[in-house]
Amino acid sequence: FYMSLHHHHINQQLRTWFSTLPAHSADKALPLLQDLVDCCRYMSQALFHAFDTSCHLSAQSIAMRRLTWLQMSDLTFSVQTVLADTPCKGDNLFRQHVEEAAELM
């Protein structure tokens, strides 16, 4: 997130600097400015993809932990299957909350 803000700030400064250049210098600086803007955009996209990947990995690790816990529990296979397919939020992922949900079935 901070890198994206930093890139945005740099782009704004470069655009301000570019607008102060004389016309003959601006023509020469335009390709450089465009390359820098493209570089910032690609770096921002890479940061977004890295964040997206880490979110998916976190969700998968939570799901694997929950499924492992369910398989190691004393609950019957049919109850484990129902609980594994039940969407859960926050505290409902583990321990007594799952057992309470299983008792209600």
C-alpha cells in the first residue's frame, strides 16, 4: 500500500516537473517520463498480485487447519462433512463453536 502511494506521489512530481520544461526539452523527456510511469504502474500491479496471492494463501491455510481439526475431532464423518461445507466467520471456525453447531444438528 505504501509503495503504491509512493509511486503515485512520484508520478505527480514528475508530471509537475515535466510541465515546467521548455517545449524542445519536453519532447526529449517524454519517453523517459512515460517509461517511469509504466515502471510505477507495473510495480503497483506486481504489489497487487503479491497481496492477492498472500490473501489466497492465508485463506487456504485457515481452511486446511479447520479441515485437519475436523478430521482429528470425535465427530462422525457425516457431521464433519456438513461442518466442512458450512461457511464460517471468525470465532465459528474452531473449538466449542463448531461443537455447539454440531450439537444443534
